[in-house]
Amino acid sequence: MKRLAWLLALALVGAGGWFLFTEKAPQGPYPGMGGDFTLQSAQGPVSLSDFRGKVVLLYFGYTSCPDVCPTTLGALATALKRLSPEELARVQPLFVSVDPERDAPRKLVEYVRYFHPKLIGLTGPLERLKSIAKRYGAYFRKALVEDSSFGYAVDHSSVIYIVDERGVLVDMIQHSSSPEVIVTRLRRVLHPGSS
């Protein structure tokens, strides 16, 4: 019995030491939101953690979106063009399609290239997309559209998420924001502490 008590005490001390010396995940202004994920590109699997050390601009949408996605991606592309070459080298934009039924990875390549050569298009199984979107506070759902050649649309939120070099969600920019606003908010993350 003494031996069991001694082993239990040793285990508790060991567990306490593990908690003391285990590095906690960095926290940003949105605790519990964001996080790593893996989706499919035309070149193969891509994880958010592949871009550790870069600032990631993340946007959820779909290629058949008639207005919100092209407008937001256009503003994002204009913002990227206003960065210096050194700043642009530290940024990775990602477009996640929430319409995997129609947006195969090869189709995404053609779509994202129209906006900016650095933009990478990603998608994956519907349930995985739902899980990732939920972690980022994004919303989407299929909506049937009568008398449309597309058959359905996808209602979705429209936010540009900024993930810093550590992989932490640090800012969210609404889709109606101008390229100037996007550049300003992005530079705050690229150059922390600068005025």
C-alpha cells in the first residue's frame, strides 16, 4: 500500500513537472479560435503550419460566388500589390473553397491565379471544411437557387483572417474593407511595435 501511494505521488509530481515545462500554445486576441489544418491543393496536401514564419491571409469562399468573393479577393490582391517585395515575401494568401462539390483543386488554380500569383486555392471533404470554418468563426451553407444554371449557391460569411508567423489568429477584416485598410492591418502584424 505504501509503495502504491509512493508511485502515485511520483506520478503526480511528474505530471506537475510536465505541465510546468511544457510550452503553452501562443494566445492571440481570439482565444480558442483558429488553429492548424490540412487541405488539398492542386499540388498536394497543404497545412497552415507549412507557412510558419509567414503571415497568412485566409479567406473562405467559392469560385461560383457572383460578387462577394471576387470583390474581396480583388481588394486583397490590390493590397498585396502595395506591399514592398520584402513584405510580400513574408506573406502567404490562402483561398479555401467551401464548395468542394464544384471546386476541384485544379479549378481553384485557374481561379486564384486571376487574382494574384501567390494565392493558393485549397479545399477538402465537406465535414472537414465545416470543422475548420467553425474554428475560425466562419459560416457557410448550401442554398438552392431556382431558375439558375448553377443549381445552388453557397451562403457564407466574408472575412479575411490574418494569422501571424506563430500560426495564431490575430486579426479579422470584413469583406467591405478597402485595400488601404487591408494593407494597414497587415503591416501591423508584419511590423509589430512600429508606429
